[in-house]
Amino acid sequence: MKAWIGAHRGLLLAVGAAVVITAAVLVAVLPGSHRADSIPPTRAREYSQQQACLLTSDRGLADAAAVPVWAGMQDASAKTRTRVMYLAVAGEQSAANAAPFLASLAQRHCTVVLTVGAAPGGAVAIDGPKFPGTRFVIVGGTATGANVTVLPADSPNATRSSVASAVESATHG
């Protein structure tokens, strides 16, 4: 028997290797051989087609008045899967200079455009009526219009809460 094994050792190794490879392939391709829970869940957030956009002064999110507004927008985004973004008015801080920035947000199909600061809020009076399909929310300013909502600039917590409610209402109302 030892002589036979010695004479056929190469053949036995080849057959053994073929059995191991065949078993590995079968485990890999047979249905039910993988556990569904072994694949980690995706970490990417799926967003809706709704967008909430913030127009700020040239200080952007460093402006203390913009901080609770941005936080409220993020709260609404987490709840409704609305995409949020912001744009700062560059250059002169006037309503006339802010108007093209506001128009660009409306033309990007922002569902709701929020403004914080005198220049961005003033731009709503100039360009807001040109975009009747866009909802405008002015925080701490004044304006009128069928598509305009004015929120008082209260305490940071109150502003954050009222902004979150306004974005939720505008994007899923």
C-alpha cells in the first residue's frame, strides 16, 4: 500500500486540491451561503428632491444670526431628508447686490429659500415676486408677498425651532 501511495502521490495531491477548490466555489456561489446581515448597511443618506437654501451676509455661517437658522435647517433635513445648502452674498451688502444671489438660489430649484440679514432679506422684496413657485422665509426682517413668510429673530433656540418647522412645512406641507 505504501508503494502504491508513493507511486500515486502527485495524483492524490491533485485530487485533494480539486476537492478543496470545488468546495470553496460551491460555498461561494450557492444561494443562502452568505448571511445578509454580514454586509454593513450603507452610510449614505438618501435625500428627497426638496431643497432648502439659505442666503446669508458675506460672513456666511460665521454670522451669529445665521447659526440657529442653519441648525434649524439641518434639524428639518434630518427629519424630512430635505437637502440643505447655503450661499453668502459677496461684495456690497445691499439688497440690490443680494438680489442676483437670491435669484440664483431660486433658479437652482430651491423649494424654500431662507434669508438672514438685511441685504438678503431686502433682496426678497426685489426678486421674490419673480419666483412664485419658490417659498421664501425671512428671518428677522420684513417683507410681504404670497410666497413670503417672516419669522422673528428670537432666541437662538426659538429661531432654530421655528426655522425647522417652516422648512418642514414648506418641503412636505
